[in-house]
Amino acid sequence: MTTASAGAVSMPSDIQAPPRSLPKVVRRDRTISLLDAELYLAAVLDSADEPHIRSAYAYSNRPVRPRNPGIGLLLANGARAYLPVVHTARAGQDPGRRPFEQLQELF
């Protein structure tokens, strides 16, 4: 986990807050999109009522897609944390040997 201090503790303006209810993550074709996985994990963390987490958001839920997807956290003490997605793989598939090597949009 990477943390950095932040001057403000509000949600960055270019990111939509995840819904309080957990979004559906598995599609009809039994796949999961990377963005849906990020939104789901952000919603889980945001609704966990953990006093150290002020809010959580999907990094890819922005007008401009980030280089590395993941979950952003705004912490109660003003710090920020980033939880990157480093591997994705379908069931029975090798995720690759290096982080970020073959991130898939659907898995």
C-alpha cells in the first residue's frame, strides 16, 4: 500500500463516489470487468464503517483512465492510500510473472 499526505480530505473532483449498496459484479456471461471489480471493492471498503477510512473510490472511474487501475482511499487522518490491481486472470489462467504484465479488462 502506498500512502501520501493530502491537504484536503475530500473526494477528488474527477471521481464519482461509489454507491452505498454493493454493485453487481458478475455479468451474464459470467465474466467480471476490471472497472466493475474496482467499483465493487471500493463500495465494500466505503461501506465497511471502518473509522480509519473516510472514503474509497475506483481509480478507473474517471474521464481519463489511469495507467494502473486500483482503489483509492482517503483516510481519516488526511492521508491517501492506493491499492493497485497488479494481476488479473480468468479461472485456470496464469496471471503472469510480473505486476501489471497482462491486465485484462474482463476476467
